[in-house]
Amino acid sequence: MTEAARAEGTIYDLGYQRYKGQRLGRGNAIRTLFGYSFRTAFGLGRGERAKLAPFAIVLFCFMPAVVRVGVAMATGQVALINYAQHLEFTAFWLALYAASQAPELIVTDRQFGTLALYLSRPLRATDYMVAKFCALTAALLILTLGPQLFLFSGKLLVAEELFPAFRAEWRTLLPIAGGSIGASLLFASIGLALSSLASKRNYANAAVIGFFLLTSAIVAMFYSITSGDLRRYVVLAHPVWVMNGFVNWLFDVEARRRSVVGRADLPGEYYLYVILGVCAIAMTALFLQYRNRDE
């Protein structure tokens, strides 16, 4: 080193000091990850292309509700607004949303090595898993609960008197919320569980959408060649039929006898048990995938 370089060089002895500020802890880390993941599920904070798919799906989920309310207002027929059938109309878009956004939430973190940064203390792998699951469920609630609340509001506006209509309709809020939560848990759990097995995002996208399409096709084919009690219980293996049966049970609606769910005539509790069972299996699969990260 030259004399000029030595003369210009300066050594700063900053030393090492303990951090004396506030430590927000594990709970704040979970909340922060949940909020970030929820925004990620809609492409917020990223480029325009990342927002295109989620917001297009949101539009398609709201469209049937908007059309129903518009026709009801134009004709004055309140009976056109039906809560129990809405999720059936949007089931494909719910599956597509889970297939596109579940991999975005967890596969990307592994693929680009950011998972190790998340799991630096105080966040644990199980905390990460729960935060991602809750974020995707909350995002799906925008697609399931939002349109039905719009239908509820539209039904009040179509009525001749607002407050009498509210008194007659407010009891439907509980089954609306229950059906939306059940459907959101079902699609979120399946999407995340399958995505956790993939090494790349494209593989996870294909696995999730392939599961919904193939499962529906195989169960429908098996349903057509069976008979008796076996045919009735095959309904419980179809994700969309399970969701429809659960919603019909909550709204105390007798399913149309010409429909698959109607002909099955199964107790409504069975559909609830299937949804809870799928969620339990999916959470177990996620736990097994991430538990070694805590060791």
C-alpha cells in the first residue's frame, strides 16, 4: 500500500452494540407475514402482470352476483337473488384462483431461497405455514363472501321497504358466512398442500388445477357406472359437489332431485365432515413438509 493510500485511509471503531429497541416478537412476525402474503395473493406490491390473473378472477366471481342483482332490480323479482347457488356458479374460478395463487405464496419462497430468511428467529416453520394458510383463506373469502354480501345488499335494495326486508333477511348472514368459510378452507387447504410438494411454481400450478379437473372427471365417471348406496357416497369425493351439499345444508335448502346432490340425499353433516377431514389432512401434509425446518 502506498503512503498516499495510508494517509487517506480512515479506520472507524464502531464496535458491536446490543439492540436496545423494542422487540415485537413472534406474534408480530406472524401478522406481518400474513399481511404480506394476503397482498401477494392479489399481486399487490408487484408488477402489473402479477395483478392481472387474481383481479380477473375476482371480476368473474362477482359477475354472477352483479347480473342477478341487476336483473332483480330491473324486473322487481327478488326471488332471482339466490345465495345457495352462487358458489356453484363460481367453483371453477375458485379452483383456478387456488391453483394460481397457492404456489405464489409458498413455492416461490423455496424456489428463490427466501424461506430461510423468514425462518430466522423468531418465526417458526409452523408459524409460516399457519400464516400462509390463513392468508390464502382470507383471500378466497373475498371471492366467496364478497359476492354474497353484494347479493344480500342487492336484495335489501330491491325490496320496497329496507328495514322490514333486513329483519326478514338478516338470518341468512350466518349460512352465508358459514358456506363462504367452508368453501375457502376447502380450496385453500387443497391448493397449499399440493403446492408444498412441488419444487417449481409451474409444476404446482399444474398439480393443483389438474387435481380439481381430474378428480371431478374421475368421480363423475365413477358416479355414472355405479348404483345404490355406493353411488350416493361417491358424491363425497367430488370437491364441488361437497361444497354444494354443505351450502344447501346450511341454507336448509332441499337440493333439486334432478341434481347429483339431490339424488344422493345424504345428511348435511357428512359434507361438513368431509371438508373438515380434507383440511385436517392438508394441514398435516403441510406440517410434515415444514416441521424439519424447525429442527
